[in-house]
Amino acid sequence: MSQGQRDDINLKELIVKIKGWVGYLVRKWLLILGAGVVGSILILVLSLTKTTHYTAKLSFVLDEQGSSSGGALGAAASIAAQFGLNLGGLSSTGGFFQGENIIEFLKSRSMIDQTLLSEVDLDGKKDLLVNQYIRCYGLREKWSEKPHLRDLEFKDTIGIYTQDSLMAVFYKSILKRDLKISKPDKKNNILVVEMETPDEAFSKAFVETLIETASDFYIRTRTQKAAENLAVLTHQVDSVRKELDAAIGGVAAATDANPNPNRALQSLRVGSQRKTVDVQANTAILTELVKNQELAKITLRNEKPVIQILDKPILPLEDDKIKPATALIAGFLLGAFLTCVILTFRRAYVSIMEADPS
């Protein structure tokens, strides 16, 4: 027998077997139909009784001012290193929020706690987010037999043992179940923060407050030195200006005391001349300080990073609720498919057992 004839026989046998399997399933159509109906009912009931979760998504990008200069310094350092020169002191200081650092920073216990202890306006009433989180998951009802927890009022501070213990539990639960922070495209700096909870308003408020809290902390950290320098210069400017005002007043007072001094008596002009010298000196000092103050303001603005929000969560949020029509169709298909699989395996098992010579 040639190879072509064997292939034709094998193909014919395969077609015959497939037709046999299909015919077997067709004969079981009533059972498959019933399983599909049962599956539809089960999925529909599940969709109606399942708690709906709402997902708030917020995407942002970190715009660090002066990053171009940092990049230029880094490039210069790389070129200099080829000639054996070390320009390590020129390295950029913007690594705090680079790479995966920002994701870990947003997931940190400090940021989550500060966010939960922030006061926000929910449903026209101001309250701490942590209290809304407790209501969101019905924790008060679960604590009904624990008086020390049932009547606990959270405060916007840390250092309270019971509160801190619960905050630790909430933190672990949020990271494991609710919060997701990702970087969809590794080639750019766009990050996405997602919060999924049974409370639509809470999900939205949490992601917005988290980014606001992180932004305030990061800006305060990055601009701390520049802000301190500006504060010192501002204090010096105010002090010198007071001295200048006092010196100008002294010149006027000395002139008023001797409006027409006798040119033969030089001592009468000493007081006025001294005050004039003070005015000139303080004017020169104040001019330089004001210049430095303006430079410090520019430096502070350049050092200030900006978290640019690309997409904010807008109500109504995306939810995982299954529509009744979808539930019926999906349930029917799932029930029918599983029944076909079970019948197929059952028939195959019976065939194998009947063919076993033992």
C-alpha cells in the first residue's frame, strides 16, 4: 500500500470519527440545552448578587524642571570619563522619582496612611478617607461585638496604638486587593494608578488624594534646600531694608537738627555724613541681596517638579457589573460547553474501557 493511500485511509477514519462524535453530541441535545439553561440561571443570579466594584484610573507623568540640564551634565560626565576625568559632583539629583522608585514610593506605608487620613468632601460631607473605607467594606458591622473597635473614631494623626494597628491592616489589604500602580509602556514615563473598591466616590477620591499627597511631599523634598536659601535671603533683605530706612531717617533727622550748618564748624556735619555713608552702604548691600533673592526665586521655580495629570477619573466609573443579557448568554455557552466536554470525556472513557482486552 502506497503512502498516499494510507494518508487517504487515515483522513477518512478521522472524518468518520468526528462525524460519530458530533452525532453523539447531537443526540444529547436535550441534556446540553438543559445544562445551558441552568448555567444561564446560575450566572444571572451570581451577577445580581455579586458586589459591584468600581475602578478609578488616573494617569500622570512626572515633569522634572531642569532635567535637560541634568542630562547635559550626565553627558558631559560620560565624555569626561573617557579621558580619565571624574565629574561625579555634576551628577543629577533627580533620581528619587526615576525608574521604579516612583511606584514603590506611591505604594509606601507613609503615602497610603497620609492619604487615608486626609479629609475630603464625599457626598457633600467632609470626612477622613479611612472612615469612608470602613463604611465601604462594612467593617463597623463586623466589629459589632468588639466595643473598642465599634466606637473607634479615627483622627488625622499617628501614634494611637489601636488606630495604627488597624491602619497597618488596611495598608496590607489595599496593596493586595484594591490598589494597582503600573507603567504600561516601559519606553515613557507615564504611570497609571488604579483603585478598585465597592464605593465609587471612595475609589475616585483615593487616587486623586494619593497623587496630590505624593506631589506635595515630592515638591517639598526637592525644593527644600532652594526654599531654605530663599528664606534666608528674604530675611536678610528685610533686615537690610529696615537698616536702610533707619539710616535714611537718621540723615533727615541730622539735617533737620542743623538745617544751615556753619561751614567753619565741620563737626556739625559729621552726624549727617555718617548717616549718608550708612545709606549708601545699605543701598549697595540691599541691591546685591535683592539680585540674589530674585536668582533664588528662579532657582526655586526651576527646581520645582510638576506632576502632570493626563487623565483623571470621571464619574460614572468603570465597573465589573455583568449585564443580565450578557450573563444569560455567557451562562448558556459556558454550561453547554462544559456539558459537551464532560460527555466527550465520558464517551472516550467508555470506548477505551470497552476496547481493553483485559
